[in-house]
Amino acid sequence: MELSFENKVVVVTGAAGGFGSATARAFAEAGAHVVVSDINTAGARQLAATLPSAIALTTDVTDEDAVRDLVTDAEAQFGGIDVMVNNAGVPHRAAPLVDLDVDTVDRQLAVNVRSVFLGCKYAVPALRRRGGGVIVNVASIAGKRPRPGLSVYNATKGAVITLTRGLAGEVGPDVRVNAVNPVISETGFVKSFSGADRLPDDLRTTWVAGIPMGRTATAEDVAHSIRFLASDQAGFLTGVCLDVDGGRSIH
Ligand SMILES: NC(=O)c1ccc[n+]([C@@H]2O[C@H](COP(=O)([O-])OP(=O)(O)OC[C@H]3O[C@@H](n4cnc5c(N)ncnc54)[C@H](O)[C@@H]3O)[C@@H](O)[C@H]2O)c1
């Protein structure tokens, strides 16, 4: 029962960002060939250049043709894929639901839900061409324990959790489908919802007070959980949406 990913091919979307780059590095450390995919070409190339065996591919995960190409290009480059990490996603700017417009909602559904649908749709046949494999989706603890101000984002992550569990029931035993539910982490995500590079001190203090482990998540906390769920050690786990939340959702 190995945590090694020697000779395995792992695709990570949104891999130029906080969680995605830590995830790409974690799989690379375990010996994987990594497909570093992001809409941010420069960021993807920069990361791939630091990994022992990696390629960078530009992918807009809302675009069906682009996601299909991501999978076929990864197969062409490395001979198949063993793990698909559907990580790309963004929050909307924090605001009461009644102040959100329809374009924002449609964009949220496209980047956070259509993306995961497409990543799964094209990964499942590719994983089967390889004899089986694993999908890990990046949801959020916000999908289970929503806070005010991010209602539509929270709903998209609820959809990812339900999609993960539903698909897991369809595609076993050769394909496992799991998700992680991270708590707040100070990645590019903070800038997307707040406009600031870091959480304001008062907000961090309030949020950390609700996390028994006494801190926000690191990108490595999330990456290591994703890698575990994708590993042989998690070979009996499917439909699991793992709370990587330092205990935030206990109470
Ligand atoms: N940071 C947190 O607090 C937190 C908590 C729970 C869940 N999440 C989720 O984790 C995932 C990763 O977020 P992060 O925290 O690393 O944020 P991030 O902003 O650092 O990274 C997001 C990455 O996604 C890429 N991206 C955005 N739109 C894209 C598109 N259309 N196609 C392809 N790539 C696209 C960006 O270029 C960026 O590299 C997201 O799904 C997010 O919702 C984040």
C-alpha cells in the first residue's frame, strides 16, 4: 500500500494557484509525472519548470473543448492519466446575495461546477483506458457550513460535494471519486473575494477562533489530503468529501 506515485500521471487544474501548485509539488515529490494546467499560462510554465517531470498546459476549465484537449494532450504526452485533480475555482466578490447579478452567478456556476463536470466527464474514460484511477475534486467546507456574503460560491461547492458522491456511486470499482473540503487559506482566493492580498486581522481572528486547530489551512494541508485520497492507501475510499478544516465544522 503505497503513497508513491512513481510512473503515475497526475493532472491538476488551477495548478498555478495556491492549492494547485502545492498539490502539483506534492505529487511530484512522490514521483509522479505532473500535468500543470491553468488559465494562467505563465504561472503554469513557471511551476512546471521547477518539477522533475511536468508539462504546462493552458486550460480554461469552463471550456469543453479545452478540457477535452487537456485530457488528450496529457495522454499523448505521458501515455495515459491515473489521477485527475479538479481544483480550479474562484469565489465571487463578497456581497449579500440580493446584490449579486445573474452574470456573476452564471460565471460562478461555470468556473466552479461546469468545470468539475467537464473534468470528470473527460477523465473517467481516460482513467479507464489506463485500467482505472482516481478523481479528487476541490470543494470547500463552505459547501457544508456556509458563511454570509459568499452564498452563491458556497452553493457551487455544495454542488461539487453532491456531484462527487453521485459520480462515485456510478463509476466504481475501477474509478474512485473523492473531494476535499478546505477551510479558509490565505491563497489568491482571499484577493478574489475581498480585493486584499491578506485577510484583515479582525476577520482572521474571528475565523481562527472557530477553528479548533487554531490557524487557517496551509496549501500543504490541502495538497497532502488530496494526495492521500488519490493514493493506494485510500483504496477503499470513494464518495468521501474530506473536511480539511482544522475542526471548523465540529460545532
Ligand atoms: N483558499 C481558500 O480559502 C479555499 C477554501 C476552500 C476551497 N478553496 C478552493 O480551492 C481551489 C483552489 O483555490 P486557491 O485557494 O488555490 O485559489 P487561487 O486563487 O490561489 O488559485 C486558483 C487558480 O485557479 C485558476 N483559475 C481561475 N479560473 C480558471 C479557469 N477558468 N480555468 C482554469 N484555471 C482557472 C487561477 O488562475 C489560479 O491559478 C478553488 O476551487 C477554491 O474554490 C479555496
